[in-house]
Amino acid sequence: MDKIPVSTLELICLGSSFAFSGLFYYLYRKKKATVNILKGASQLQINDQLVEFLNDTPGKCVHYAVVEGVTRPVKEVLHSHYQDKCNGVIQRLILKEHKLIWNHLARSWNESERIIHQRVNTVPFDLVSSYGGRRSVRVISPLEASGLEFDTVYERFHQAAQGLTDLIGHYLSGEKPKGFLETEEMIRVGATLTGIGELVLDSDKIVKLQPPRDGLEYFLSTLDFSSILKQQESSIRLWKVFMAVSSLAGIVVVAVVLRRMYCQFNEKTEQEEMRRKYESLRVGESGDVAGGAAGGTNETPENACVICLSNPRECVFLSCGHVCCCYDCFRALLTPSCPMCRSLIVRVVPLYQA
Ligand SMILES: [Zn+2]
Ligand SMILES: [Zn+2]
């Protein structure tokens, strides 16, 4: 069996398309399952009934529940480093380096940024009902949750100092520092959050919202429940599109390879037909020679192929018109050029001698 005509690049494309399609399909299924579970999640209010409800539930736990409330620290509070009277329950301090990097291909300077330092501080906090009331839900492991959007409370850009020698250095190294961006972000006290996760009533009668034990996604977001649902639904569509695009890339590669195989098969069949035609021609001619020549001589016949000097000349090369080769020698030519005049052979036609 013939080797399948596929290049290394095509194999890599096919492999990556297969791998990415699989990955996107996995993410799509996972997101779809999350959305289905989210749609069925119980939406509970933070009030006295919540405690009673959990008390009556087997295991004092609701597997996947939605609660909405405002943040309130349990004891201490985090103070902003830069803004007075700005308090929060989660604080993130980031220092980013901004620089320009010379792109040799595009011959231009490209923006680049890199986090060089990040620190996150948290204090234990509760969610309380925005309508008041003494009941609260303690938020456990808030940093494990997805969807948490911080409020930027401070931002300052420190420009890098640049002298003449620095400038020369930048052009030589291909890196131009722009400066450092210092930011402070917070989840403020009193911010409205929607929490989606496992709700448990512990032995001290504290209601806790924690990451679900079976790997379901834990959410803590400033968006309301319907917006979270919409966001998740749009990401299902996104994974679907990615999956379709990567599968399509794989299908295109397969189609290209199949087309090439088909062309090669056609070419081979054509050559085989040609060979058979020349063979039958040769058989006819050798019969004529045997009949016409009186006695065998070792001399090369006048119309012998200029390459093998044994078979008769049987190909007319176009467009130069030379008749100098047998079909076997023509097939053995390394380049499609006439052995007599070196001009390109565009077509070969069999020579019929009557
Ligand atoms: Zn020959
Ligand atoms: Zn020629």
C-alpha cells in the first residue's frame, strides 16, 4: 500500500485541531452542565427562615444555592493604603511593569506589561440582607470563587527616568521601560455580592457559604444572578464557536490530503495507461523488425533511444518536438526537460510509425 501523502505541518495541524476540539468540547460540556445546575439552584433569602430551612434539611446543607447580600466584616476591617475612609473585606495590591519591546518582524515597538508584585489580603466577612435583619451568611474561601470583580480605589503610574545613555541602551537591547503602575483594588464593605455555592448550617448556628464539595463552580460576583447566568450562557456559545472553528480546521486539512491522494491516484492511473500503450506499440514494432531484418546483428538500430540505446524511440516531446527517447527512459528523467535541447517537456505523445 502507498504511503499517505501528508506533510509534517499537516500532521501537526491535524493533531492540534483534534486536541483543541477535544478540549473545547470538554469545556463546553462542563459549562453547559454548570448552567443547567445553576438554573436549578435554590435562590434563598438571608433571614430567619433560612436558618430554619437549613435546620430541617438533611445534613443541614443545601448543595448548590444562590444568596445575595451586602458585605460586612466579622471583626476587623481592611483599610485602604491610599484612600481615607475606604474600607474593604478583600484587598489586592498590584505592581505592574510597563515596557515597550522591539518587534523585529513588524519593525515596531510593542506594549508589554508584567505583574512584578501582587499581594491579596482578606478578613473574614459575612453577607447580610440589604433589607436589614440580624441574620448573615459567612463567606468561606472567597479567593477560590470565580467572577470576583474588584473596585479600583487607587491607581498611579510612575514614569521611568530616561537619560541619553539609557536611550542608547534601550535601542541596543530592544527594551524600553515605560514605568510602573501601582494599583489598589478592593471588595468594599457594603458591596452587594451574589454568592453561589454550598450553604451549610454549622454547629454554632452560623450559616456558611463555601466551595461546593463535588467540584462545581463557586461564584462570588458583583453581578446579580440573572447576569451571572447570562454570562455563563454566552461562554457556552463561545466554547461552541471555538470547537466548530478547530474542527473545521481539521476537516480542511483532511480534505486537502484526500484531494492530493485523489490527484496522485489519477496521475498514476494515467501513467499506467500510457505505459501499457507504449508497451503494446513496442510489441508491434519488434514484430516488424524481426520480420523485416534478415539475420541478427549487434549494431544499434538507427531509431534506438539515445539513452538506453536498446528500445526504439517512441516519445514525441512537446513543445520542442524531439523524438529521442523510449518511454522507460523518459519516465526515468530526473527533470522534465528534453535530453537533446534541454527545453521543458510540456506534454509527451506516443510516436506512431506507419
Ligand atoms: Zn531508452
Ligand atoms: Zn528537444
